[in-house]
Amino acid sequence: MGAFSIAGRLDRLFKQLRPEPSYMAVAEAVRAEQAVSISHTYIWQLRTGRRDNPTIQHLTALATYFGVPVSYFIDDDQTTRIDSQLDLLRTIRDAGVTELALRAADVSPRGRDTISELIQRVWESEKGLRDRGSPG
């Protein structure tokens, strides 16, 4: 199951979500929201590489569910680009700044500039402490 196989790509998309959805939940969402007939067993088979030739309808439905273009599954350059974006999003989520970023999105441009300046000042202040070996 290589990084550029359908299975590898689908596995990566599943692992990006927290909590990771069940195959049943994905199948039910695809059926309910997109009216595409797909079973949880088939999704499991695709993810594990037991099936490797999905229809474009199923690829499109899975891409829509995970919020990526269908080209993610078939274009190595797109996969690489999107995986980089997913890595950044995971880093942001894991760093605990998602709530801050979401709130900042509703702030005026001037307010965002102020927030950015404050974060820069805090970072510089704490960097100085770290450089001197003081506990943060």
C-alpha cells in the first residue's frame, strides 16, 4: 500500500480526521448527503487495498466527503500538494491554535493585524527566555 495508491491516499484522509470516522459513518454520510450508493465494506476494501479500481462516482463521493478534489486520488502532484496542506492543518490542530484561528477569521483586518503583533511580541519575549535557558 504505497503513498500514491488509492488505498494509501484514502488511508491518509481517514487519519486526518479527529476522531477518525468509522466506515459505516462515511458510507451513511455519502449515501445521505450525496445519494451515492456505497457500503462500509467497500470503503474498507478500498482503504486496505483489497479493491483498487473504484468507479469515478465512488471516488468523487469520497473526495467530496473528505473535502478534497477527486484529482487527489489520481494525480500525484495534486496528492503531494494537498498532503502538504493537510499536514499544515494537522499541525495547527495539534498545536491547539484552531480555535484562535477560527475566531480571528471573524475579526476585522485591523484587528487581525493587532492580534498578529501581539503574538509576535509574546513569541519574541518567550524566545528571549528560551535563549537564556530560563523555563517558559
